[in-house]
Amino acid sequence: MTSPATILIADISGYTHFVSNTALEHSSHIVNELLEIIVEGNELGLTVSEIEGDAVLFYLKGDAIPCDDLVRQCVTTFEAFHTHLKTIDRDAVCQCGRARVRLNWD
């Protein structure tokens, strides 16, 4: 028997471009930080089904989550994500020339 559920997929757009233009030792660490921000920003009590590459699949069984709550969750996550990107970009100190985050994930 099936039951209703809400599914939310948070995906890091620009991931392939970022990874291919950033040194591996930096990109792996930065992507892990960004995925943590997405997971930790879950204010709706969603369950993480899986993390695959640059995406987090959340779900919540039961009645649909109100649209306003979903939008608020997405905006909050988006803001935390981009705030962290700006912090990383501002604080980059590595001299390899490839550690800076390219802030084209808008």
C-alpha cells in the first residue's frame, strides 16, 4: 500500500563546473561543507534518504507539507548556502590559485 509523502531534492547547481575548476583537495572539502549546510538546515524534520554526489534527497511521510513551509525551507537553505560560499571566497588563503570559490552558483 502506498502512503502520501513529500519529497525534496536539494541539488548544488554548478557543481560540475566548480569541481572541474577547483583543485581536488579544495573542491571535495568545500562540497562536503555545503552538503552539511543543506542537511543541517532541515527545519521541517525531513528524513535524508540519500546523498548522491551533489544532491540530498529528503522525504517526509504523511500529509503534504504546506507550500509556504517548503518555500521558507528552500529560501533559508539557499541563503545559508550562499552565505557560506561568500565566507569561503573571502577567507581563501591557499596560494594554489584554484582554491577560490567561483560565486556563479546563483
